[in-house]
Amino acid sequence: MIILAIESSCDDTSVSIVKDGRTVLSQFTNSQIDVHNKFGGVLPDLAARKHCEFISAVTQKNLDATGLNLSDIDVVAVTYAPGLIGSLLVGVNFAKALAYSIKKPLIPVHHIKAHIAANYITHPDLKPPFMALVISGGHTHIIEVSSYYNFKIIGKTQDDAIGETYDKVARVLNFPYPGGLYVDQVAQLGNPEAYKLPYPKAGVNPFDFSFSGLKTSVLNLVHNIKQKGLPINHNDIAASFQHIASTIVSDKLISATIKSNLNKITISGGVACNSEVRNKIVSNANKHNLNVFMPTPDLCTDNASMVASQAYNQYISGYIYNDNLRLNANSSITIEQD
Ligand code: KG4
Ligand code: ZN
């Protein structure tokens, strides 16, 4: 089955053509980083406008690269939630029009389900049940995946997402937006014990996260050093922050997996590219005989192939959307409400 998928929930206009949910035939993404980084974050109106500008060309590039025609497409898939509403609406309306014009089914996909499904592309033999960690610019979730369409939230952030925290730390250290990658790179050159940063206390649910206290501590630390006129050691600050952030996600993920009697773990989302997060989760999981699966870095950040992968899972599970013209975007629906 050939699926053409569209992802436009934030600032990447991504379109893919994927065979049977596991084999990527083509993927092209127009990144808007250069447009937004001078503002230090994504400007929602500008993001939506840029999606409008690029979505047709990015789709055409996929058809050109694969040599396929629109008549070869069996299903159209699109991220309909959650995300920036203007950005989502561009993808949803483009997908509705495309599916209608070629008279093919349209499958709406939840963005967090798609991030999890990225793992099926890199590991075609992977099957539920497993525990999934989704860590990105907008999400920090531990999710129990009991089937291709059954998802239960075990823990989530009560305030900032981990990627958002990385981006704020990067900003105060004067790195361009989005700065997670730069923090990761310099952290590898620093001393993780240089600064004592707080390990956030668990709330009522031990698997929930809180990153705002940690973020504020890093910002205060940098401002204090600046006020004293002392030099800022970027490497040591990044290393001390990354040490705590990666320990938090790894500890909670491993204990949630053991508590639920599962033996497989997946990680995905942009922050799953992080070197220390990947290493720490793998070494902790090994100690408990748990298997870890993660997508290649290009499938961790936002991309349309993961949307096609989840759409395929929904299609073969009989979850087919029959009301294409009524489909609407939704900025905030949870994975359990989807
Ligand atoms: O999944 P994604 O592309 O978009 C969302 O759905 O949010 O994730 C983007 C996030 C950004 O916050 C970016 O700084 C972060 O992923 N990121 C990283 C790394 N690479 C990307 N954070 C830490 N370490 C990295 N190596
Ligand atoms: Zn994402």
C-alpha cells in the first residue's frame, strides 16, 4: 500500500511517500529554521504562511523522486493534532483536497502517535506492547503502547517540555534556535559535576515531569555569573544541565517500564537525538534486561514518514476515516482522546 503523508504541525513542511508503513520511498522537508531563528522561536502566523508557500512544491518533489503519479497513491495521511493551529490547518486542508481529488481515503494522525511510529520504520520487526518515551520541543510523555491503536499516558510534563527547556538553556548561552543540538555538542566537552543543579521533585505521579525549576536554575546561574563579570563556561553549564535532564528521563522511563512488566522501550522526538539521553537509556536498560529501540536521527525530529507509518497501522487495524470533508485540525487533543 502506497501512502502519501503530510506533516505540518509546527515549522517543518514535510511530505513522504511510504510503502506498507515501513519502507520510505521518498521524504522531503522544508525547514523554516532560518525564518524563525532570528526571533528566537517559532512565529505561528509566519509558520502557517510558509507552509502554504511550500506544501505543493514539497509534494511534487516526492512524486518526481519516486516517479509515481497521484493515481498510484492508495491513501493520503495527515497530522491533524496537536500543534500550532494555523500550521495544522494548512496540512489538513491540503490533504483533504488531495484525497478528494484522487478519490482515496484520508487518514488523520495524532502527532505523538506518529513520533512513536517512527520506530517501526527503523525497526520493521518491532511490535507492541512496549513503553514509549516521546521527548520533543512540545512534548514530554511516557506512554504505554499496548497495540497499534491503544495508548495510555503513564506520565507527562506538568510544565515545560524537555526540548523547550533545552532551547531556553541554549538561548541564554547564546546559541541559535533551536539550540538543543548545540547544548548537546558542548556538553560533551564539559564537566557534568561543575554546577549543582536541582533534581526536580516528583509530584503525585512519580512518572510525571517538571522542567521549569531546572530551567530557572540554569537561567539564574548564567545571570549571576554575568552580574559578577565572570567568564561563562558554556561547556560546564551545558554538561551540568544535560547530566540532570538525561538522568530524569532515563530514570523515570526505566522505572515505568519495570512497573508495567514490559521488556521493550522506544524513544523518539527531537530530543531523542541527544547523545547522553540515548546512551543513558541504553546502559540503564541493559542493567534490567530491557530492549531499547530508537529511530535514526532524521526520523526523530518532525517528518512525514512517521505519519505514514502510523496511518498504515490505523488502516490495517480498520480505523478508516469516512468523513473527509468534516475533518478539522485540533491544537490540543491528547493521545488518549484521539
Ligand atoms: O520533534 P521535534 O522536531 O519537534 C517537536 O515536535 O517539537 O523536536 C525539536 C526539538 C527542539 O527543541 C530541539 O532543540 C530538540 O528537539 N533537539 C535536541 C537535539 N536535537 C534536537 N535536544 C537535545 N539534544 C539534541 N541533540
Ligand atoms: Zn514533533
